[in-house]
Amino acid sequence: MTASAPPDGPVIELRGINKSFGPVQVLHDVAFSVHPGEVTALVGDNGAGKSTLVKCIGGIHPIDSGEYLFRKEPGGEPVPVHVGSPRAAAALGIEIVYQDLALCDNLDIVQNMFLGREEKSGIVLDEYEMERKAAETLAGLSVRTVKSVRQQVASLSGGQRQTVAIAKAVLWNSRVVILDEPTAALGVAQTQQVLELVRRLADKGLAVVLISHNMNDVFAVSDRIAALYLGQMAAQVKTCDVTHAQVVELITSGRSGDLGLAGTNGNGNGARA
Amino acid sequence: MKAAPSPEEIRRHNLGTLLRHVHLSGQASRAELAERMGLNRSTIMALTSDLTAAGLVREELPRTRGRAGRPSLVVRPESSRVYVLALDVGADRLTVARIGLGGVVLARGNAPRPPDPFDPDAVVSELAGQARRLVRAARPDTVCVGIGAAFSGIVRQEDGVVRLSPNLGWTDVPFGAELGRRLGMGLRVSVGNDANLGALAERERGAGAGLDDLIYLHGDVGIGGGVIVGGRLLGGEGGYGGEVGHMVVNPGGRLCGCGSRGCLEAEAGELALLDAAGRRGPGGREAVAAIVDAADRGDVAARDALHRVGDWLGHGVANLVNIFNPAMVVFGGVLRDIYLGAAAQVRSRLALAGLGAARERVRLRTSELGEEATLMGAAELAFSDVLADPLETLVRGKNPLP
């Protein structure tokens, strides 16, 4: 890596990942790395394999072949891990926030954040401790839009729900947070809040993967951009080195100038360059 | 060469340093203070008891439970008792706030833009009226220790004279002295350029915490800049430096309020965006937010306007990055909305026009203090006296309103 890379390298490193569903090969030899303290944007057209890749990282789909390396301690050596279930991913500190958020409308913020992993004191739930931790996590993310942590999720706006879902993901000392289209159904003001929150997560030292279709969101907060093209990793580049037009080309044709896949049979002719 | 500092000077310095730590971190245990200041615990104890006696800080038991051993007392600022008046004079609004030690906003008033913002008298009396209302509403045991104002224009800091404000049309107005006279609180009114103060506030409490090389760009009607290089605010010979809004990015371009053409603020400011989107009517952040919103909903004119303005903003940022090689560029005011709405254009232009070595590590961020950035900067300016010499300033500050 160049001198500008953070002192300790990627927390997750995938090499040569292949994944098929029956006769359909979805991921071809994909390499992908996620760095702590950075937002890595994962972009690609519909069907490029973004969700499949993320689900492989999160242990929902087992990979067919390839190496999955994880750095368990900052500064340590990456070791091959077998992530065969979402529970195994969570144990490593990998949390995924899905587009539908998976929050329960009829529960309040604290109950949602601790759902299935409640704190207990003796045999009863330690409501005080959970409330304190939830409030602390939200405050640590500088979330000021939520009035009370005992508010029902049904009463929250889209942006606030997204905030709660993200806070839920970081509550568990997680090291990698993967966000699937977090700004998809939001208005502009709420999109801005969520983008700033995503940025803050990375600035606190977490490794963040952002899946997005919105080039503007990608450029606003990401440090690296990984572009998938028909199941292959076209390029993983630093955001400060590329332009909007180049990324669009990578998404639509798999290559742009010297970037991208060698030998794609040029159905993208670089008209936007 | 100066002789060694006297014990009295050392004590004053230590009191100020300790108060600054507590002011910036909100609270700190005696043990933490001892470690950060490199002093032993008994000195810290003596200093905190002086400050406690003066009513600037208080000590209490920490709230968290847990570790074994006698807990170290936590020192907190007396936020509700010791406060400053912070004023923010933007081109389209006036804000006055009472801000407590530790940076807590105790009360605030948003004065509407006076009917004639070009009349300094109207602005000063509106501000003075708001400020007096806030001071009167404060509890009688509170004390005001300073007054600071952020002004969108070029300001001579020593005496608070506004040298030039193209967007308000002021030239050589003794704003600080006049405001101090109207308030009649016996306190000096310190005045600073709003973007400079925003830069300092973001460095002390916001996105750029701890960074020594930082550029803060503040979008109001114009674009102001605060440039921090090597931990110090770039002032220049007269303290008027850092006016990056008047950097020419497009020679022969749009006419700027300063009389030149193609300045950054003329091409990438609020007015340029409104014009490019074909919007008429009042400006302000609502108007900018409306354009970003329209662009998001697919309004082609709004999107093109945003892209064009974002591209010019990118030119400006690229120039600044090439010249100063900052660790971070922070977008505040309406530039926050413009950056988040046109980040792809800003960063693309930076990738094309920025030199590789200068831009490879620069981080682009939005203001963490948001709307409060310039106001908090004004508060920090107002607190600077009490932080330099806590006890003396407190004695001077005990002047009730006449």
C-alpha cells in the first residue's frame, strides 16, 4: 500500500470470491477490502452483485470459493475466517443495516436496539442500563433529532428510523457496519443527516461499507469506491482520484481509461468522459 | 529578553489553562487535568479551589459507577452562572445568544433582519435590544464575562471596526464601539470575521477537532473563509486575510458585490445558485434547501444549477487545497447544503484540478456545529478574556445593566 494508507490495513479482505446460485454465477473472482476509519462505497448497476457480496460478508450466503480474511485486532495480522452464519459475522463485529431496517414498529427505541440481546440483571431485564447505553450511543453519534429513547418507532420519521437502525448496529462494539441504500427513501434534509451520520461512524474509527446508487451521496462521504460490473470487481479506487464521469463509466461498462477490467468487449464507449 | 515569569504570572497562566480544559471538554476529573496539564494533583487542587471560590467551576462526584478506589472529583464549568453574549450578524439574519462557560447555549433570540440592513444604526439597535432582553431574563446571580460578535465582512479586530462588508454595504463602521456603548455593560465588544470565528469553533468543538491545518468555508449571501495553518488562523498583515470568497475562479465571469468579476462567491454562492436555477424572491438557506430538494425530486433546472455551482465550488476548493494543503475543508452555512447536493461535482473538480500530493489526504466535511458554528466562534472570542485571566476578568464582569 502507499504511504497514505492508514497504518493498519484493511479489516476485511476478500480475495477471489466466487458465488453461484445453481447455474447462475453471480460473483466472479471478486476482491474487496474494507478499511477502518473509512467509508467504502460499493456501487454497481442493478444485478451487478452488490447485495450478494454483502450477504456473503454477513454470513447469509456461504461463499463457493475464495479467501475471507479478517483482522481481529487493529494492527494484528489478517487471518482466514469462516463466516457461515449471521451470528458468526456478528461475533466478529460485522453488522448489516438492511434497506427495510428490520425495526419493530410497536416497540420503543431501546427495545429495538436491544431486541434479542437484552441486558439482564439477575433474571429481570436491566431497563436502566439498556436505556443508558442506548442514550449514550445516540449521543455519541451526535444524534439530536430523537426526543426520547422511549419513543415508539412507529412515531419516528424515515430519517430517525434509519438513525436508530444505524445506532443499533454500532451499539455492539462493532468494527464493520454495512449500510444497504441508507438514503433510498428519504427526503433531502433527512438524507443529509444520515450522510453526516455515516461519515461520523467512519471518523470514529469504524469501517463502513455504503451501498448506494446515488453518485452524489457516494462522493459526499466515501473515501474509496468499489465498482462491481456483472459480478466482477471493475475497480476499487480512492474517491479523491476519480471523477463522477469515470465512476459512471466503471458502473456501466466496467472500465474507464486505464481503470477497470481489462478486455471487456467495450460495450461502453466512454461517451461521458 | 524578558525575565522569568513571576509566580503570579505562572498561577494566572495555570488558572487559565485549567479553565480552558474544563471549558472545552465540558468536564474533567482532577486526575485527567493533572495528566493533561503536566502538573501534580495538589497544584490542580489549589487551582480548582481558586476557580471554585470565584464561582467559575464546581466539583462533584462522578456520576458513573464502577471502578474500585476513591473516585477522583469531576470539575465542571459553572455553565448556568458564567456566560457571554454571542452575536452573529449575517447578511440575512441576526442572532443573539447567551452562551454559558463550557459552550452551552442558555438562551437565544433570532432577531429578524432589520428592514434596512444597510443602515448600521438599525442593526446595532436591533442587536442591542435583543441582547438586553436576554440579559434581563437571566437569573440575578449570573455574570456576563464577555461579548463577542461574528460579522460577515472584513473586520479590524483590535477595535471592532467593520472595514468593508460588500453584502451589507458597510464601509469603515465602528461597529464594536457603537454596540458596546449601546449595551452599556462596561464590557468590550470583540468583533471577528464570521468565517474566521467559524473556523476556530470547528477546530475547537467541531469537525476539525485537533487539526492544525483546516479551512472553513462559510456560505451566507457571500462565501467567507477561515484558514488555519499550523494551528494559527491566517490573518495577514492587517488581519484581513483569508477572504477566499473573493478569489477569482472565472475571469470575466459574474459580477461580484465587491466590484470584481468571477469571484468564488459570485460563481458558487447563494445568489449564483438562485440565478442559475431561475428563482426569484428572497434568498436565505430556505431558498437554497428548496433548490437542493427540487433537484433531488428531478427538477432539471435545479439540478443543472446545483451542478454548475458545485463545479465552481470545486474550482475554489482545488485552488485552496493546492495552496494550503489542508487536512480538512469544512463546509458551513448554506455551503453545507450545496456540498451535500453537489458533492460529485465538487470532488470531481478537485480530482481534476487538485495536485495529487496536496489532495490525496484532504478530507471534505460538513460543519459539525451546523448553524451554530459562527455563533460558537463569537462565544469563544468573548470567552478569550476570561480564559486568559480568569479571576481578574470576573471582577471586571460584575457590572449589572445600568
